[in-house]
Amino acid sequence: MLRPRKYMDNTSNIKSFIKGSSVLFISNIIIKGIQFFLLPLYTSKLTPEMLGVSDAVTTMTGFLFPVLVMGMDSAYSAFYFEEEKDQQDKVFSTISFLLAVMGLIPVIACFFSGPWSEILFKSSGNAYVVAIALLAVTANLLFLPLSLEVRLQNRMMAYSVAAVVSSSATIILNVVFLVYFQLGVYSLILSTLMVNVLQVFLFSFAVKKKFSMQYVDRKLMKQMLRYSLPMLPSVLSSLILTLSDRYIILFYRGEHAVGMYGIGSRFVAILGVLISSVGTAYTTFAYSSYKKPEAKEQFSAVLNIVYVVMVGIAFIISMFSKEIIAVMAAAEYEAAYEVLPDMMFAQVLYVLYTLTCYGVLFEKKSAYILLATGTAAVVNLLLNVIFIPRYGIMAAAATTFIGYAVMLLINYINSQRLYPCPYGMKKIILHFVGMYLIVRLALEGAFVLKLAVTVFCAMITLFIYRNKIIAGIKMVRA
């Protein structure tokens, strides 16, 4: 049986994980902060209908991209550290070749962008928007193995620089296309295409090894596909859970409602920065550490600290969502604040799921991932169909929250059975429910009252989790 390669001791792993996730978080939060403060510009130049079209097309490509990836991003991590001759070169070149072939599919689909537009919007008027988005998927497939290689080499500074440059380019292009060229609905989609192409070049320079056909290994490809393809249904289930509500909103409520819901999604992206930063660095740390005797305590400390940070951000943004939306978005988007609490707290559940699912991944029991995501997707989809026609975007946010809760519960039970960790999940859930209920009770209150409640909750949270925070500090200093 192939064994994971031991690159460094666990102290080095911890410090590398913290350094990598911190670098990514700081760089990404700066960029997301700039994008956040440009939200008034976006909402002044794009009507809810325009934003709805853009988000609907982005959602379509959000479904397509993971299908074409076929779970190869997970296979990359799972096979990269195995001891075989030229294993890393083989993994890189084999997956690069496979994804380049899959990248031809969106190019061919561009010739049928008219029918795609008819399906989405009951009109072919947005065919060019669809075509541009499909080309962006191809570029995304090309740079994916490059970015994965940089991550697994633990070159987080190079990864961060590439991310900052590409994100900065996104902001600049969005502003230029919206303000100077006044491209309207094309602005955000065209920016995505151009930035994805840019990332292909950026990560090509960052990756030390180059693609070579001599390392394209058919046997390895079959092994990786056997590992990854059973995970594809779980990926699709996750997408249904995350994105299906937009199409149901589009069908029953139109582009305007999708645009309103999209404003909430852009605030959720703030938590997405932290999830992405931690998740990107955590993969290497988890796979290289999980057999060490101290790993479980370290995993527990990481999860609890990440939870405290995540729930704190979700609480603050949700508590002051009405005031934030009033300042940051045009008046026609004001009602979007109502969906923020459910959307923000759902992301906290998602990060708990992400960090606890490694118990399943270590054992390569992908069927359990499908069970969790599939059940959650079915529950979410049924609730969406039942409640969105009557309650609109409020129902969509609430059903996403419920779906993530179901996914976390099922996954946590299975992960603990395979790889038990002392996460202290009961305490986390009780604290989480309390914070959510406080937000809901105080949401319509006066600003001063909400500020006082926020300070009080912060003090209580720091007191409750003081031991885990201290443990985390000791890990860093060790």
C-alpha cells in the first residue's frame, strides 16, 4: 500500500499552515475589501435585472465547471504525496492533460449559446453573455492544475501574489467596463474571462515544473478517475444545495429577484475569503499530519479558532446588515438585508462541514460525502420548490441554512466514526444557535442597542473559547 510522504515534522506543518492561510487571508481580504467598497458603484451602474442576468449565467458556469473537473482537484491532493517515482510530475501532467481536453467542451458549447440563453431567460438576447462565460470556464480549467501545484508545494506567497494580481485586475476591469465603456451586463462576465486567462499566465510562471507528455500516465489517470468520479455526484449535490435556489428564484420571481439575492451573496463572499484561505492551506496540513499522535488536538484547536472568527464576522455583518446595505448599495437594493443573517450563518455551518469532513477523506470513503451532500441537496431543493414561489428570496436563504445544517450533521457523524476528533461540537452548536437567535431578535433594533449586544456577545465568546485560543497560541509558539 502506498504511504504518504513525510516532508516535515508537525510543528513545521502547523507553522506552515498558519503562515499560508494568514498570507492568503490578508491578501484576499484587502482585495475583497476594495470590491466591497466598490459595491455602491456596481449597484448604481447595474440594475437588479442586469445583476440578475450576470448572476444567473455565473450560476450556470458554476454548475458546469465542477462537472468538467470531475473531482480531479481532490484526486490531485490524494495522490500527490504518494511514494512513486516521479509521482508529482505524473500527477501534474496527467491532470493538466485531462482538464485541457475537457476544456474543449465549453468552446464547442459556445456555438449553442443561443439555445442556452433561451433556456435560462426565455430569450436569445443574452447569447453573447453565455458564450463569454463558457470561454471563461475553459480558461479556468487550464489554470486549475497550475494553482493546485503551487498550493501543494506550499508556496503560499507565490499563490497569494498571483491571487492579488488577478483580483486587482478584476476590480480594474470591472470599473473600466462599467464606467468608461458602459458595457452593462457584459462587464462582470467579460472581466471574469480576461482574468481567468491572466491567471493561466501568472500560475504558469509560478509553477516550477512544466507539462510534459512523457509524464501523462494512463494507469495513474484511471486510478485518479476511480477515486474522483464517485465524488462527482457529491459535488453536484453541493452545487444543487448552493446554487439551485437562483434558478428557482429566476423561474418564479425573475431577474430582479435574482439580482437582489445576489447582493446578499456578495456579502457572503467576505466569509468566503476566510473559508478559501483556510481551506487552501489546510489540505496540505491535514494530509501531512493526520497520522501524528498530536494531530487530533491540533485539528480541534484549528476548527474552534476558525469557528470563533467565522461566527464573529457572520454575527457582526448580520446584526448591522440593515445599516450596511443602506450605506453600501443603491436604494432599490435595500430589502436585501433581510436575507443576510441566514446566508451568513449558513457559511459558518459550511466551514464546520469543510473542516470536519477530512475524517472521511483520510479513509477515502467518498460515498459518505455523497450521503451528506445528496441528502442536504434533496432537502434544500424540495424546500426551495415549496417555499420560494410564496416567500421569494427569504425562503431561499432559509433553505440554504437548513441544507447546510443537514449536511454538517450527517458528515460529522460519519467522520467521527472513521476518525474521531475532540472538536467539542456540542458547545459549538449551542453557541451558534444562541448567536443566531440573538441576531434575529435584535435585527430591527436601534443601532446603539445592537452595538451593546455585539460587544457583550464578543466578550462572552472569547471567555467560552479562551482555552482553545490559548492552545492555538501555544501551537504557534511551539
